[in-house]
Amino acid sequence: MRRLEGSRAVVTGAASGIGRAIAQRFAAEGARVVVGDVDLAAAQSVARELGGECFAQRVDVTRATEVEALVGAAVTRWGGLDVMVNNAGVGVAATVCDTAESDWERVIAVNLSGTFYGVKYAVAAMRACGGGSIINTASIAGLVGVPDRAAYCASKGGVVALTRAAAIDHVHEGIRINCIAPGTVDTPWIGRITAGYADPAQARQTMEARQPHGRFVTPEEIAAMAAYLASSESASVVGAAMIVDGGLTAR
Ligand SMILES: NC(=O)c1ccc[n+]([C@@H]2O[C@H](COP(=O)([O-])OP(=O)(O)OC[C@H]3O[C@@H](n4cnc5c(N)ncnc54)[C@H](O)[C@@H]3O)[C@@H](O)[C@H]2O)c1
């Protein structure tokens, strides 16, 4: 069963990792997808993989006008918006004391303000077509403290709180807003983190072993949750933080 047949979707950070897997899964479920990313060439390559009516658009989610234009591109092309995934994100490894103010501002700008703009403009577009589903990529770092990730944890905690508040405000308009809290997912992001260690292979093994189920979460497993949240099967799921972490926060 293709659960998103004919749906009009926008995914940010869709040129890589989790966002790319979500765009692929949505297309496989019958959706048309705008592949939004700051890296236009990579986004175009993903849009080509998806085929059909899918297309790429450059967006820097820290800029409200660009997020508005991204949503506007779906509405202009397809007459409305049914699904918005605010997924673009960045991280910085540091404690509060070691976090440069510029890094703090960048992480909050991309992860939290970018999500705020995405929710804001998606709600406006979805109102006009009677409802929709908004999915924010949070993190387990928004639910528990992760060592050496102060700004990242704060930004993702903000995403969880924003999701809940907006969900309550807009559920009566037929707009459901939820977030996903992944554990450690095997994407290029992990490669960038482990590259900073003296022995990247060892660092990768350590990260993997930290997961109670003994392996990384796959981007496809996050995409499966996103497809569920995008579909009417999740009609009573509102303001939730759906944990997909192999048990990391269960112990
Ligand atoms: N990989 C993990 O272990 C993990 C765990 C929990 C949550 N997450 C979250 O999942 C999301 C995706 O991460 P990923 O692992 O796929 O990383 P990734 O680096 O593979 O992909 C992130 C994408 O976001 C894009 N991006 C960055 N800044 C942007 C901006 N200002 N505007 C538009 N696009 C921008 C990048 O170009 C890239 O294509 C992030 O929000 C991240 O915080 C990742």
C-alpha cells in the first residue's frame, strides 16, 4: 500500500543522510517531494534519483524568506502542501564553557530557528488546503543530556518543546505536528564526527556499541517513522516525540 499517493511534501536537509532517506521513502510511498538543502548540487542529485515530479530547491533554513520560498515552490507547482519535514541540522561538540558564541548562534539558527520558520510557513500553506502533517527531526539529545553537546542538546530540546506547543495550537485546523528523536544514525554526520578522532574506526565502534541493540540506527528506520507520521495511520499522534534509538534512552 502506498500511503502518501499524491501527497505534496517538502523535506529540508534532504541532500544527505536522514533527509535523503525520508525523501526516498516518501517518493516510494507515492509523494511528490521538494528536495530542499543548502547544498543545491547534492539536492539536485537526490531529486534526479527520486524522479517523477520531484525537484530540488536551494534553501538556507536560517533565512525565513528562503524557507517561505521553499514552501511557496511546492504550493506554486502543485497547488498546496500536505507534508513538511524540518530536518536540516548541524552540530558542535563542546560543553557550555567551550562553546564559542558564534557556534551557539549557528546551531540555534539552523536547528531551532530553521524549524520555527518551517513550521510557521508550512502551517500557513496547510491551512489553505484543510490540514497536513509537519514532522521535525529532533534528537534524543533533546530529551536527555549528551556529554559535550551543550548547544546541540539545547537546540533539539527547543525543537521538542516547539513541536508540542505548535501541535496544541494547530491540531484544531487539521494540522498534526510531531517530531522524531533518533539515536545514533549512520549518516555522513557520523563520519564527520569520527574523523576527528585519532582512530576513526575505533571511535565508530565505540559509538555503535553504545546503542543497546548493538548497531547504528539506519536512515531508513527514521524514514519509516517519518512515513508513518506523514500518513493518516498516525491520525491520533499529536505533539509526540517518537524515539527511534535502539534503546539508548531506555536504560
Ligand atoms: N545522524 C545522527 O546520529 C542524528 C541523530 C539524531 C538527530 N539527527 C538529526 O537528523 C538531521 C539530519 O542529520 P543527518 O545525520 O542526516 O546529517 P547530514 O549531515 O547527513 O545531513 C544534514 C543535511 O542538512 C543540510 N543543511 C545543513 N545546514 C543547512 C541549512 N542551513 N539549510 C539547509 N540545509 C542545511 C546539509 O547540507 C545536509 O545535506 C539533523 O537535524 C540532525 O540533528 C541526526
